[in-house]
Amino acid sequence: MTPTVAPFPTARFRRLRRFDALRRLAGETQLSVDDLIWPVFVTEGRNTRTPIPSMPGVERLSIDLLVEAAHKAADLGIPAICVFPYTDPALKTELCEEAWNPDNLSNRAIRAIKTAVPEIAVMTDVALDPYNINGHDGIVRDGVILNDESVEALVKMSLAQAEAGADILGPSDMMDGRIGAMRAVLEGAGHKDVAILSYAAKYASAYYGPFRDAVGASGALKGDKKTYQMNPANSDEAMRLIQRDLQEGADMVMVKPGQPYLDICHRVKSQFGVPTYAYQVSGEYAMIEAAAANGWIDGEKVMLESLMAFKRAGCDGVLTYFAPRVAALLA
């Protein structure tokens, strides 16, 4: 599109900025509660909430309290929540068998939420790091993350989550070929309606630290994740990954982290025109909260501005820890 603009003073851009009603009429991008997915952390126990120090305002919740949170989300109009488990370290193994246990913490949480609040969509995390004694998203042998063996484990994990009632599976592992393998097994097992929101462009980022605290993976991680997560320098590679995951059966795609990768979000939406999401990750959240706590920024305004940036870049929705606060403000 080539803009046609009259010369000054015929054209005065400030005319449409004079007061709120005109600014709203001329607004190009809208932020809605329909754009929000709320990531939540679940832990064992009853009536248990554990604050996460590196994520002020975020807590791990026992299943009973998570169900209450799901009711709150539904009342606010939030369409989906995404469940992440804090797994007992005693259950973590080399082969990650707890990941596909039908009665693991995550699957019990899925069933409880879908029973109590059936109208809310439940998304899951498909990766082995919460169950891996080495802290990695795949199975490790002799210091090497094994791709094909990990995919086999992830497929079993996906099937267990679908059978527990998950509506959306979120493979965040970045193993090659896992989307096609998951889709084939889901179709064969009668779970044809379970959607896959693939973390197709997930970068090896330094922004994930607080999240690893939240799921108890920080101390367990040996080495780094650079052999499977993307190089932050690469953009064209992200397009190839998006194309591959769509061809293998992904219904939606994710860019992670979010705000440092808005260029990737824009390229994905422009090039493929598919439902495109971003994850405003723990480090992004923590930086806004820390700066607001110190009085350096207006936290509420920056929160809303940051989410508007995702929409402006072309995202159809955002996973954000701010979801309940934003939903309340937009009500």
C-alpha cells in the first residue's frame, strides 16, 4: 500500500488525535479479552499457593485453587488457560516416564478444570523438562538430546493429555518431526478434534529464567538448550519451521519469546496468514513488574502497551501472565 497524503497544512495528522473519541475512531488495532491465554502453574496439595519470587504476583496453585482460578478466568471472559506443572523432584527420571502417567499432576488438573469449568479451553505444555532429571525438553544420553526417542515420549505425553480432556496441545520442545507424529497418533486414537498450537519458532532465549524457577527446572538443567531451540540471530529459519509444522498438522503457531521477536510474529502472519500467537514470557513479565515496583514506569500502562504491540505485529492472541489483570481492565 502506498499512502496518499495531502501536503501540510491541508493534512494535519493531529486532527484525529485531539481527544479520546477521535483517537478511538481512528485506532487501527484493538486489544480484547478474546486475545488472552493465561499461563498457570499447578502444584500438589490442597488449598496450597506458593508465590514465585522471580515472578511477583504469580503463584503455584494446588488443583482445588486452580479450579477456582479457572472459574475466575471464565467469569472475566478469558477463553483459555495453559497448565504448567511443578513436578515433585522424586518423580523426575532420565526417561521422563511421569510425563505420560494418566494420573500425573497436569492430567489431574486438566480433568478437574474441564469438569468444573467446561466452557474454558484448556491448553497444555508438551515438553519433557518438568519430568526430566536433566532439566531438558528431550531425553538425554551421554550429554546429547535425542530427537527421535524424545518424539516417541512426547507422543505418549500428548495422548495422555488428550485423553485427560485437553482442548489444545502446546508442543514447546522443538524436536524435529514431533507435530506430524502427534497428529497421526491423535487421529488414530479418535482425538481428531484436539488442536495443536505449536511452539514452532521457540528461541534459545535468556528470557526464560523465572519460568524455570516456577516449574522447578532451574537447578536441574545441565548445559543449555541451543541444540534444539532456535538461534536468536535467525529469522528465515523460523519461516521454514512454521511451514513444516503447518504441513505436519499444526492448527496454530507460536513465537516465543514475544516482544523481542515481534519481527518474527509479523513475518509469520504476513507470510502464512494462519492463527499466530506469541508468549509474553516470564522474563518479559518480570522486567515490567520490577520496573513498576521501583516506580520507573507506569506498570499498568506498559502492560497494556506491550500487549497492543503483539496485536499490531499481527498476533491473534498472547499467552500472558497479565491476563486476569488485563481482562478486568477491558471489562
